[in-house]
Amino acid sequence: MSKLINFGAGPAALPEEVLNEAAIAVKDYKGSGLSILEIPHRGHLFLDLLTEANALVLELLQLNEEYKVIWMQGGGRLQFCMLPLNFLKSIAGYIDSGHWAAEAMAQANLYGNTKIIASSKDKNYKFIPPVTAIPEAYDYIHFTTNNTIFGTQLQEIPQATAPLIADMSSEILSRAFDYSKFKLIYAVAQKNLGAAGVTLAVVHQSLLATEVRPLPDILSYQAMARQNSLVNTPPVFGIYTSLLMLRWIKTKGLNKLFDQNKEKAKLLYQSIDNHPKFYGVADPGSRSSMNVCFRLEAEEDNKRFLDFCLNRNITGIKGHRSVGGFRASIYNAISPEDVNHLVQAIQDFE
Amino acid sequence: MSKLINFGAGPAALPEEVLNEAAIAVKDYKGSGLSILEIPHRGHLFLDLLTEANALVLELLQLNEEYKVIWMQGGGRLQFCMLPLNFLKSIAGYIDSGHWAAEAMAQANLYGNTKIIASSKDKNYKFIPPVTAIPEAYDYIHFTTNNTIFGTQLQEIPQATAPLIADMSSEILSRAFDYSKFKLIYAVAQKNLGAAGVTLAVVHQSLLATEVRPLPDILSYQAMARQNSLVNTPPVFGIYTSLLMLRWIKTKGLNKLFDQNKEKAKLLYQSIDNHPKFYGVADPGSRSSMNVCFRLEAEEDNKRFLDFCLNRNITGIKGHRSVGGFRASIYNAISPEDVNHLVQAIQDFE
């Protein structure tokens, strides 16, 4: 089968250059006589690539060295646990903007007190709930800045004294954003940043000063930062694939990529808005530039549209099982041409 | 550089066939038009490979369907935490047979009471401490069946009523073993079973019946088993690489592979025992067939021997930083020819 255009929400499409380089490294890493799967994690081959990846993360996020870069395993769900374990003393605030935001809070409830600061749950998460005021005394405030399932995205970062923490799994490095407004940012790699099996966290040192409770190193941001992600054998191949993505992003040029992502989303939303049979799910003011969720007025045609797309080598556009409809994830690796292909399919669908 | 013979303790050598197939899949998985890094984890492409991997694990370990196969992230260290979190009610027993065994117990001490059942710490872990009697009332007894750093290996499984749990990270599927004596077996993949970033656990259903405390799904064996390892996005590439290793082991033939491993270890220990300048570290009765730890009488020659070996394309034989000397890890992927190469180097070293 020829190459499919993969609009899946994650594991998501990766650039062909990245896949080719990763494949070469699986056979032999940099002419070392060893596969990337075989190199020792305490040797210079790995430490060099880790150093480069750490530096590129800070450079591209435009953060200074007050932030520590950590590579972990366990996905978003382990982060959901680690946040309260590491930082929840009295109370933490959660912005209830979607399924994953609610899951993050549910995990925190196992370890301490939380409060919903704002919610759009009763409107089926169609928009990012506006945050009016954040009490100072909170240990942290948790945001999911992009809600993959509902196709909404935080447009403006609220003012707050409490440390802001953001799950940016499905949008990191996809748009111009003042990352320094957050004290901790985390993201699974399998959307904009590589392959499933590695999670990036960038943590301001102010959060690493004290530990709320005794923790095993593997669940402690402090220990992970102190040991440069080497508390145990790291997911070497996953970190390497993320490094390839970081290099690719840098080569593309941040601003060019951000503009491209904006343009991609605009074209796709236009084609949906202009089509008599399709409609967008999210409120226009909260629309995500990464996950475009849309539906057919006549749901009985859903299967026909999926088949219609697959005939044009388009895959991954089925909506999340909890909401149905369609979702096109247009992460960094999705080119304007890929989006045009989907736009054409939407226009051509009767 | 030509292909190195990698005696590293992990990430360890993988068979060339496995590396080649993994590299192909990174570009295109089974002609699907998607990379193995891009396939959706709830689609048939992934579910089919997961089903095959689960079945092969049970078949090769010769375990029945009372055991559940779980694929996780976080390495041995996350298992060290999950064991007490999931199973420790009143007290757990630990066999203190080496560095990782002690680490496992240290993590358990964060969550409850433990007791050392046997220890060889005061003899620098030169042997597997004999276990004479195990009290019935223990929640579980933890073994590290192969001690990578000290080159020792459990020879006989003690009788016990309490559930036995084994860290088999550096020996799983390397020798004939009655795996059914254990109620839970876990192993990181990067030694005998694939690449870093995935951990296998095989759990008897009797351990999954109750939960000792409320746990987030990502830290619960019960939830992981119930959801067939899909509590969240699994490390797809890591599981696939393990599947390739499982297939490779099956094709080689279990018994043939086990005999080969025994023979490899025998040859290597003989060359060390017969050499006037080298000596083995572990007591002969506890010697590991996977990690052969040895030293030079004249430690000032260490560097010269490492260089001597590297000149013959031999790498990864430096001992663990905590003990020094040399360590040759001769996991499944290390062929008899590879071992002969090292034997020859030892013999030729002046």
C-alpha cells in the first residue's frame, strides 16, 4: 500500500526524514557498530544525544536554564499521579476543560484536595472555560492547553500567582506561546514530538526545591532532574526519535512552522464551515489548531465518508470513541499538502 | 566501523535479524503505509501484534492462562514501587542477593514493612544467600533471580506458601526454569527481550483478585491486566521489538537456546579459571549463566585489557561502576561465536 496520510491523534504521523533516520539508527547508530537499541545509556553516544535534546528543548521553547528538562516513561497518566505526589500539600486547582483534564484531576484526588477552578463540562466541553480569578494559596493550577478529544485550545494564559502547570501533549511546539508563564510543562511524545513511550517534562527549579512527601526516585521530578533523567535505563530510542523531531522543527524554523500550522487549521475549518453537510464541534473562539473535530449532519453517512477518505489514502480521522464524528489531527508533521488533500475530500464529498 | 560484539549488560545486543526487521517496520509496518511508530494503538495492526506477543510469552514461559501478560513502562524501578503498592498489606520478605534486590526492598520500605529473609551482603553478594524457611504469613517474597552486577544466579527455587515474586530482568527466557513456581515475574526488555522502554510482567490471577489500597490505573496490575496493557498509549515500538525477540527465541528453539547458553557460560568460565591472571568474582555454586563477572589479579592492567578487546571489536565488558573489573553479559542474542571471540581474547592476553 502506498504511504497513507495519517490524521490520527496519536501515535501520529512523523516526517519521512525522521522515520528514515530512525530506521538507519536501528541498524547502526552513527557508524558506531551498534544499533541505537544497543548503545549503553551511560556512554558518550547516548549522553551526547541527551545533552543535545535537552538544549534543543529549552532553545525551541525559549526557556532559560532555570528550567530542567526531564525525559520519562509512563505517559500522561503517570504525570497525572506525579503532579500531586510531588507538589500537592494543601489544595490544587484544575481547569476542567475536557476528558484528560478531568482524568488528571481524578488521579490527584487520590492523593489530596483539589478544586475545579473553571469547567465547561455541562456544555460537553465545547469551549475552554474562562478563568476569572485564581486564589493565591493554591499549590498549583493545572491546565490541559489543548483538548484532543473535543478540539479546543487555550487561547490566553490567565494571570496567577500560584504556579501554572500545563499538559501540552497535543500541542507542544506547534504555536507561538509564552511557555515561561508555566512552571511545569509536560507532553507525551507521540503527537508533535516523536514516538509513544517517552514523556517530556520541563520543570522550573522553583518547583524542585522541596519535596512534599518521601518519594521513590522514579516518581520524583526532583530526583529525575538531579540525575539528568538517568534514574534508571531511559527509553533510548524514544528520546532519540524526539531529538530527530526537535532537529526537524529547528530546521523548518519555528515561526514558519507556527504560521503553517495556523494556515493549515484555517483552511480546514473553512472547508468544514463552507460545506452544507459538515459542521465544526468546538465553539469558534476555542477552536484548536491541532485537532479539528467535525461532524456530518447526517450521521448515517459517517462510514461512507471514512471509506471515501480511505480511498484517497486518508486515515486516522475517526473521532475519539467517547464522542464519535471525525477528528483530523494536524500536528507539525502534517504538511499543508496533506491538509489540502483532506480539504479536497471534504469538498468532493456529496 | 564494523559491527561490534556487544557484551553490555543492557541496553544489550540484539540479533541482526531482529534489528533488520525493526528497521523495516520503522519505515513501513507490514506494508500498511504507516510506520510502526504511527500505527494506532487501538487498531487491529497493533492489537494483532499484542495478542501474538501475549500468547508467545505464555507459550515460551510454559505458563497457562491463569497468568496475565502485561506490558508496561518505567523499568524495574517502577515495578519496585508497584509491588508494595499492589500487594503489601502487613509484611513482605526480600532476598537480599545484590544491588537491585536491595533497591527493590528500599522502595518497598516507603510503603510498608519488609523483612530480609536471607542476605549475602556481608560477603559482597558473592553468592545467592540460601533460603532455609519462609514464614507463611508473608504477603509476598521477592527474589532477584539473576544479579547482573555480581554475576550470581538463583539455582534452586525454595519451597514456600507465600506468593513468590521474581525480578528476572537479566535472565528471562534464557534457561530451563519452572516459571510456574512464581506468582509474578517481571523483566525489563533491554537484556534478553528487546529494547529499553518496555517492561514485561506476568501475573497470576490470584494476585489480581483484590487491591490493597486505591491506586491509579497506571500503577495497578489489576487495571493493567483488565485493560490488556492499554490503560494508556503503550510503547508500541518497544512491544513490537519484544515480539520480534519472542519470535526469534521460538524459531531458535527453547531447549537449543538454553543448551547453548549453558555451553557459552561454561566455555567463558573455563577460560577465566584456566588463565593465570584472571579470576571469577562469584562463588562457583552461584555463578550466573548470563553475566560473567571476572577480574585481573593486576588491576593496573584493566585498561590495557579493555583496549585489547576493543581492538578485536569487543565492547561492553567493563564491570558495573559500583564494583569494577569486567563483566561479559552473554544474553540470548550473543552467539557461541561471539563468546569464542572473547574466550580467544582472554587466552591471548598476556
